Amino acid sequence: MATKIRYDAFAQYLQKLGNKVDNFYCVMGEELLLRNEVIDLIRQHCRQLGFSERISLVLEANGPWHKIQENVQSTSLFAEQKILEITMPNGKPGRLGGPALTLLSEQVQQGAMQDITIILSLPKLDKKTLDSKWFKAIESAAILIDIPQISRAQLPNWIKQKLALQSQQIDADALNFIVEKVEGNLFAAHQEILKLGLIHPQGHIDIQSIQQAVADSAKFDVFQLTDAMLAGDAKRSTRILQSLKDEGEALPMILAMIAREIRTLYTLAQTKRSGGNIAQAMSSLRIFSSRQGLFNGALNRLNLPKIMGLVQHASDIDRLFKGYPVEGRQKDAWQELQRLIIKTAENGTL
């Protein structure tokens, strides 16, 4: 049976261990910053217990997986206890890595690791990988710390907590300003918080000081764009689109994702008009429950004729990008894409 510990409870878990340490930790999740924080806590705990040697292996599918056993079986003349850190950047061990991790897990369960603590760092894994033999072996042997992804809704509270650790406070406007500048880039958020700790004393920091200090480091993806568009947030949608354009994202890829969501809306609007079961239609379209509210909200704003116009607009943008003029449309495909997003987010009107 796997032992799972929440990210926010892990520091307390280590404190309860006292002068003990587990042999195997698996730290996994999308937020690399938070993964590194947990790994730092484990390192500090081990060092306090006399672990003076640290070996770090970064292994991908074609990596030297034999080095795990070399380091597990080797002994040091100068350090009785050591930390073995294994990082898998893409979470894919390949043909050699799977058996190597399975063997390592079996050795831990058999009590073969007396003077070594293993830290395995993994990104967020898909369902197929979670069901693999090698990961099931890890689950049975390791302490699992599943790192959450900090959503936009959770980011303000996360920033406030980090500032509180520096004995600093900010008001709601300043907090919203920071969120807009660092959204989607937790490393940048962390850097800005540390910077505020260096350049400002403890206590309250006003918004003018925040505006002068905080750089624009927000990082977005097309999924955030489509979610904002469906949610009816035209301002945020256009900001994300501009950010994606500035970062060099290709228009056809963005357009394809937006057009897919609009076609889904069209299918749902047809179902709604005919008196069909919307929930059943969403299930057949494989819309996750976490996103069904977005589509319901969009259906309340947009009727079938308006959605048909959005479908045509998306088709026109595709023609514009390919160099074909379209009557009634601007020549710049990016400008038309922005208009399409605004129309989708704001009741179909400009």
C-alpha cells in the first residue's frame, strides 16, 4: 500500500520522524519549484542526521541506468550515509529504466538500503505511466509526495503566504498586479517575492513600490486561452493571445484549438435547441467535468446563430493566414483572431 503525503504536510511529517529518515522518496508533479522545495527539505533532514555524501543522476530513456546499482552497492571510505538523487526529466524510463527502477524498489522493500536515502524526482505522469509495472513497484516501496499545480485561483494565496514568511504584506490591488505579471510562471513568482524581500523592509509594501519592482514574467499556454475565452473573460483572453504571439506560438496551432472549442459549442448548441440532454452530450464529447461549467456558461451567452458565425469567422481566419483575402475581414490574421476571441467571450458582439 502506497504511503502518500500532501505537499503542504510534508515538513511536519519530517519533523515527526525526528532522528529517522525513510529510504525512498518519490517527489512528483508539474511544478518544478515545489518539487525542488520538497527535495531541499529531505536533503536538510538527511544532513542533520549525518548524511554527508550526495550523488545526483539525471536519467532519460537511453541513459546509463546501471549507475543506480553502481551507487547503491558501492561504499565510501569517508561517508557512511549518502543521498542518491535520481531525476527523470520526462518521466519516461524506456526499456532499461523500467527494470532498473523496479529492482531498486524491490531492494528497498527487502531492507537492502541501510545507509542510503533515495530521492526520485518525476514530472506529472499520465494514466498509462501511473499503471506501469515500474511505477507500481515504486508506489509499493516509496513515500510519495504528489506536488499540486498552483492554479490561477490559488496563486494569490500562495504569494501572500510566501510574503508572510518574509514578514511582508500587500493589499488586494498589489496582489492582483503581481498575479497578472507572473501567472503561469511559478519560478518567476518566487524570484519576484525574493526580490521584494531584498529591496523592501518588513511590513506593508504599497502598490507603487510593487509596480516598480515586479517584472512581467507571465507565461501562458493555449489551454489557458481557450478557458478564459469560454469563461467570458475578454480582457484576459486578449492578454494571453498577445503573450502567446510574443513568445512565437504559431497562429495555426492557436486557431486550431480555438476552432475545436467553437465546434464543440456548436454541437452542444444544436443539442440544446433540439431539447437533448446537454450533460450526456458533454460526456460523449469527452468534456472533463472540471470544464463543463465553462461550456455551460458559454452556451448561456451565445445562441446557435451566433456560434455559427463564430465557426465561419474561424474558417475565414484560416484563409487569411494562407494568403487569401476575405471580404469584410482585416488583412492581418492575428487581428481577426483577436476579434474572434472577443466575440466568443463577449456575447458574440464587438
